[in-house]
Amino acid sequence: SAWRRRIGARSWRAITSYGFEVLGLHKICATVIDGNEASLKCALAAGYIVEGRQLQQIYKNGAHRDLIHVGLLKEKWTA
């Protein structure tokens, strides 16, 4: 029931806001499993950029999967 209601994107923004505005962080990073397009789309919509990829880093559901690293600097968040 939560699909296509932008709850994921709002959650990413809320967590990011808390990190920068309350905790005073300089940078926030996250990792998304390759194939989780919804999570990656939410991160990108919140302003994160793809910083790198670890090839075949984990084994999940019978296959080796890449990990996609995303990050966002406070200066980009406030811009």
C-alpha cells in the first residue's frame, strides 16, 4: 500500500535533514544493494549521488550482488 506514495523519498529526506540539521554531520553515506531500484531512486531523488560500487560484494538470493555506495555533502543539501 506504500508503493508510489513517495514514502521512501520522504523518509530519505527526513533522515538526511536530521543528520545535517540536528546532528551536524558533514556528509551522509548509504549503501544500496544492486537491483533495489526503488531504494536507489529514493536516494537519488533526495539528492544523493552514486560514489562507487563494490562488485559482487554480497551473496543474496542465490546470486552475488554489487553494493552501490551513495553519499551527500551538507553543502549540496543546503544549496
